[in-house]
Amino acid sequence: MARPHPHLPIRPVWLRRRCGHPWPCGPARLSLLTEYRGNRIALLIYLAVLKEEATTHLTELTPTTPPADLTDRFLTWARARG
Ligand SMILES: [Zn+2]
């Protein structure tokens, strides 16, 4: 649990350390899907926690323009398809 992951975001701006894109970008998503292969529920719980944390951070950073709903960015892509 404590080992560092190359796909982790920089807090509190939630950009990916390696490429500077909004986290989770494409490679970060692939990395997570690989890491959590066969355990999609755990991945969704993990992402839901991070989504709440990111929403809090981003709202604190720009109180006048709080972030839009982060559900698509954090969760929708990870849900099992049809
Ligand atoms: Zn990236």
C-alpha cells in the first residue's frame, strides 16, 4: 500500500507527476486497470475516495470557480463495460 506509484498525482493540483496532465490521464488509467485487474470494485472504491479528496483540494485552490463534477474524470472510465 505504501510503495510509491509512478501514476500518482501531484496534490493538491491533481496533475500527473510524469506528464503534467490532469490525473488520471490515459497512461495512468491503464496503469490502474492493470494494477487492479480482477478487482474492479476495489479500484472504484479507491477512485471514489480520490475523487472526494480532489474535489476538496481543487475547491480550496479556486474557491471562486470550484471544479465541475469530477465523476467522469475519476470514475466513469473505470466502470465495467456492458
Ligand atoms: Zn499523462
